[in-house]
Amino acid sequence: MTRLSGYLLPTERQPPADAEAVSHKLMVRAGLIRQMGAGMWTWLPAGWRVHARVVQIAREEIDAIGGQEMLMPVLQPAEPWRKTGRLDIEALFKLTDRKGSELVLAMTHEEAVTFHAAQLIRSYRDLPKILYHFQVKERDEPRPRAGVLRTREFIMKDSYTFDRDQAGLEERYQLHVGAYDRIMERTGLRFYRVQSDVGMMGGLGAHEYMAPCAAGEDQIALAGDYAANLEVARADPRVRESGGVHTIDGHELSIEPAIEVGNIFMLGTRYSEPLGARYLDEHGDEQLVWMGSYGLGPARVVAAAVEQFSDEHGISWPKALAPFAVHLVVIGGEGSPERIAAERLYDALLAGAIEVLYDDREAHPGEKFADAELLGCPLRVTVGRRALESGEAEVQLRRGRKQAPGLPLDGEPEALARAVHELWQSVP
């Protein structure tokens, strides 16, 4: 159902009273998300389409480096977490079932995947492996804020690599660096890959993928080819401070706020040792499996895109993430010539496999245009009196609100689809 008269898109003129981040304000106003409780958000149909775009891009890139998709449970026994020393993490939800068994709601899945690896990986012939899933995570976030940026429940793409030794881990890590770079490039985000601390994950080293924007809670230090989390930069012995100015190798560091959208870790044997993930090498000797962990938050990518690509009128999606390619607006009542022409155009676009949201509501033109700009689909096509007089539907590019060549109302469906596809090539 892509007729707006029947589509669940509850746009709002005013943002929530507690909203500070641009993404929080616009995602609620555009009808993409709604809050159920503190840190608990529902993705409405248009918002879920955007989220799914990010998921599919990530899936394609992880598949391309040999990833195998699976699904692990959110509800887990507490014992593996106790063995790794992470059961006492304050943000971890803990509970007991009716029999008194200790359980957790997973905030990440290292324990679960290593539990399986310990049972299923026996020989060096079973390695290497890349396993991944898209799964809900639960976090007892003390201060949920900024819409979907800091929540208590969210979906994460987490992949895990299993290798015979450190050299193999480093090879799989570099495969993920390439995959993550491509994911970021395909989403259209401006991003930095920065050195980061391993934190509660542990291991040998880590990088974060950061999307610069004013709403970001993290800070990154930049200078030439150098990019690091601010805490890492401060601990770097090469960083010098003089008169309040920080430099590295003679280059002044600039500090930018950013949203962390992904992180990757070289875990080494941090989890395989306590959970018994071992294999027999070619000599029959028992060895520990070397692991890596790689997370990506689709919701954070969506919010970062809103932060980076919006204006005073609403969202302006990169075309890879837009909920629909075309927002078709008709200015004319039921049975009018304008409505008849718009219906033909709508059918032609659908026949050309073009994703279109058709505003067929009996609403004022100003309301329709405001909603189209708020939602931010890359192309807006309008059929009204002027279109009938000229024989062409009006086309506007959402980014920059620029006019584009019109679409002939009497064109053949195939020609109309080609014309839209050509316009699509000019969309950023």
C-alpha cells in the first residue's frame, strides 16, 4: 500500500517537547518513529523501510567477504557471561525464570557465538569462519536520549570471525575494514574510521566508524591522515599540547562531535579461552581460536543520515536510504482531470518498478507539499493544473529543492520509467 490515503505516516507540525537532536525532531515529525517508553521506539512503516535499506547494504557487503548469516537468541543463560567476567556489567539486563535460573538479555553476542564455536569448531580445517546476524540488543541505558541514538533496545548487525592465529585474525579484520568502508560509502554518509579503545570488549585493538554531526556524543581528533577517538588521541604519546593547542607530527588536531555508527574489534583469545573454543592443528595439538567482533547500528546510520542531510524544511535522504524514490503529489479532487492524469502516472511508475509514495489524500496543496519536504524522498512529482496545461508533471529534486525536467503525462510507461531512472542518476 503506497497510497498515502491508506498509509500510516502520522506527520506532525511540531517536534516532541523533549527533543534536542535534529534526528529526534525530524524522525518523529516525518512519521518514521514513535516512542513507547524511555529508550523504547517503534519504527513505523516509512521509517522501517529506511532501516531495511541499511540492513540490506550491510548484508550484501558482509556476504561479499564470506559472511554466513544466522540468528542467535537475545535471552541467554547467565553462565557464559559469568565465565567471561561480563555478568557484572551494570548496563546488562539480568533476570531469573520461574525455576530460578539466571538469565541475561544480550547487549552483544560474543558469549553466544563463542559458546557455539566451542562446540562446533574442532579442527584447523573448520577455520576460518565469518558468522553474523541482525538481532535485537537490550541495554539498561541509564539516560536514554536523542530519539533512536541512545536507546534501551535496538537492532545491531554483529559479525564474528574465527581464525587459527593472529595473522588470520588480522586478515579477516582487514576484510571487515574494507566491507565497512563500502557500507559507509554506499549509505552516502560522511564518515571517519578512527582508532578507538577496546573498552569492555577487550582484545588487541579496535576502530570506530564515526559520522560527524552536531548531535554526536563522541568526539574525534583529526589531523591530516590521523583520526582517533579523543580519549585515544589524548593517550597517544605523539600528541603534544602547547598553549591549549594539540598537535601530532606537526599537524594541529581539530576536534569534531560525531555519532558512532559502527565499531570493530580484534578480540584475540579474550572469549575463546574462558569459553573453551579450541581446535586441533595439523599436528594434532590443541590451540585457541582467534576471534574478531564487528558491530554496526542501522538505527544510528539512519539518524546520522537525518543529522547530516536535512534543512529547515525536513529530511533530504541520500538516495540509497530513501523510503521511496518518488513522492507523487496530485492537486485535484476525485474524478478531476488532474487526478485521472496522476493515476495514470502512478500506474506507469509502478509498472517501471519505481518505488513511489502517492499522495492521493483530499488535503490542501500546502499540507501535501510540506509533508513531502518533511519526509524527504529524493524526487517529488506534482500533477496539477499547470501540469495539464504544459503536458508535463513538475519534478523537484529534494536536495537543494531544485527543479528538474518534467515528465510527459502522455508518455508511454516504458519511456516514463526511463526518464525517472535518468533523473535518479542525478540524485546524490
